[in-house]
Amino acid sequence: MIEILEASQTATHDPKVLHLINEMIDGRIEEIRPVIDFTRQSGAVYPQVETMLGKTSEEVVKILDSLVEERILEARFYDRLIFCPVCSSMNLRPSLRCPKCGSGNVAKGRILEHFSCGKNGLEQEFIAGGKYVCPHCKKPLKFLGTDYRSLGVNYKCQSCGGLSTEITMKWQCLKCSIFFSDEEAKVQTINSYILNELSRNWLTFDMGFKSKFISYLEQQGYNVFEKARVNSGSGSGVTHVMDMLASRDDGFLTFVLGIGIAIGHDSENIGLEDVFRFDNKAYDLGIHDKILLAMPGLNSEARQFAQRQRIKSFNADELETFLKGAADNLPAKVNKKPFSFESRKQLLKYLHGQGYRTEEKARIRGRSGAEYTMDIIAYYDDGLFTHTISIGILVDPKGVSLEAVSAYDTKAYDIGIHDKILLASPGLAKEAQQFAEQQKIKIINVEDAATLA
């Protein structure tokens, strides 16, 4: 019996988010761009998406970022916003400050130096009556390189007189009036969002075919689990994650379908490696009924391997055709009550009511060439697989022996039947019980042997 450790039950995404993604897939929205808004705490809004989703700007950003994590969308750098570190306001103005005294009384220009007295200052300070005159010693400056020199373009603080080639840039918050540096500022990057083209095939499948396929399975009585974490049934100790597991319990037997999803990029078909990985995982979990949904499809080598391993595979067209053909089939009715019976006739009637076809004293030839007579063979067709169940009947007043159970298991193995049920009266010997559990044979103990007649 497969025990699911953790899974997400078949869940529907927010229909408004699905609508947004569909709009992007169809090209009606090419890029989700932010709009700078000084009145919002976030500093930026996405009005088109806010209206579509009916969410606040903060909620919209969380949704968009979650879609990026799921590789549905791709975030692109749009801008970087600066906020006051004290009040978080974005209403700021830049301010140039003297790096020596911190004054904002700073001017930029060409700096002249008078050789005679050593005075230096901005060029406009030396201009008087259309000529260069030293503002300190009042001597005229006639020849560049002889009377004075140019120190190039620099900053001069009118408060402390200091010269500098670099200036300190500060921000002033117009809300709380403090000054702060770039290093002290709160900075937030805002993004625009586009569709992740590498996920287009996956999105087309996930939002269309997968939901329809899940709906079909649920109509057939299956419970479907996505991203199911399951411990290995082979004793390897490995925990596997199956894309989907479908489990159908009709009170008599539980069927488990292992479903893999393989999505290629653009028009690239799925190769052998992906199919082998899925098959190996299903084998380790002891899952015999395997389905692989491949977009856009399998290459020839992968398809041949899937057929050899009895993996039922569907590409998009095949799955659509299958679902259309299955739409007219009535869903199977599943009896949720515990299974019980008081006679062999009642057992068969129960099975027929659950959609099984039965055959008593069925003569079947095994792979070895030997011919066997099986007490009851029950068949159940869910549209995907015809499940074949062997129902053996063993009676021994002293307890059914290990040898009898082993002989039954050998016959089922040779015929190729995985689903095995033993009706044992009055029950199994201890060694036989242990063997049955090891071989995954379901045992139904029947106190009155006459019931099985």
C-alpha cells in the first residue's frame, strides 16, 4: 500500500490570476510595467493588474513575485527607488554638500590661483571690469602661466573656502527634513514582468489539458494528488516526488496510477532520459499503472522505451482526443461503504455493481507456457487501463499454509497479474501471513468456508 507523506490536493488557482496569465500567453499583455506613485508606501503601483485582480499594490507584488518563483513570469529590472530611512517617505530632493564642513553653500567652476599672493577661487571672483583682478591683493592678472594658473574645474565651499574635486551628495527628506547619504537610504528595486517563454509549453498544459485530465480521473472515482511525496516501496529508503498520483478505493481494492509530466522547450520532444527517470521512480515505488503526459511529445527512442515498459503516454493532441472520446462515458460509481459479503454470489454481485467484469474458473496460460485455472478473475476498465485482479480462494481448517499461498502467488506472477486478493478460510498461518504481506497480496479472512462455495 502506497503511503503519501505529503501532497497538494488538486487545487485550482485563483481564476483572476489564471485570466492574467492567459492574457500574457495570448499576447494581449506583453509586459506588466509599474507606475511610480509618491502617495503609496511601496512607491510603485501596477494599476492594470490591481484592477484585474482586485488586489492592493502590495498584494499584487507578492502575487507577481510568486509567479516568478514558479517560473511562470520573468522579472526585469525597471528602476530603483530611494526612501527616507526615518519616515520611509519617497519625497526627497538631492543636495550637494561640502565634504569638509557639510555646508550646502557650494559652487562649481574653474579655479584660478594668483602666484603673487597665493589667492585661489572661482573664476568669477577674479573678474572685475571685464579683466582678471586678484580679489585679495587687487593686482591685475595678465598672463596665464606667469601671473596665475588654472586649477581646472572644481568645487569651492563659500562657507569654509575649501576646494575639492569631489562633492558629497546628500538627500533631504521633504517630509521630516533630515539629510542622509546614499549608504543610509532605504533602497527598493522595482521590476516589470514578462511571460517566461521557457514555461509557455508547461503553462499551456497546466492551465488546459491537466485540469481536464484531473477532472476525468475524478469522475472515474480517483482522488488525485499533485507533487506527492512517497516513500519507496522497495526498501531503498528513497523518498520520491511524483508529479501526480491518482488513487481509487472502491472498498474492495485500491488502484494507484503514477502520472509523470514532462515538458520540453519550444518544439523539442522529450527524450529517453526523462522517460527512464519516470519509469525508474515508478518501479521503486511499486507502481505498475504508469501514465506519462509529454509536451510536445516523445521522440522515437523515448516512445519505443515507453511502449516496452507499458507506460501509457500522451502528447497534447493525443490527450485532447482521448478526453473528447471519454466525455460521453458515465463516471464509475464508487461504493464508499466498507466491503463485506456473505456469499460468493453476493461477492460477484458487489463486483458487478462496482463496474467489474468477472470470470469464474478462468483458464489462463502463463508466460512459462503452463495453463492455470484461477478461481475468479475480475476486470475493471477505467478508460486508461484494464485492471486485472486475481481472486483466489483457499480453505484449510488448520489455517492456510505458506505453501498454498506461495503456489497461488507463483501462478499470478506467471500470468502477469499484480493485483492479488486471497479469500482465506479461516485465515492464514503465521508464515503465510508474513509472505502475503511481502508479496502485497490482500487477504480477506472468511470464518465460514461455506460462504465461499
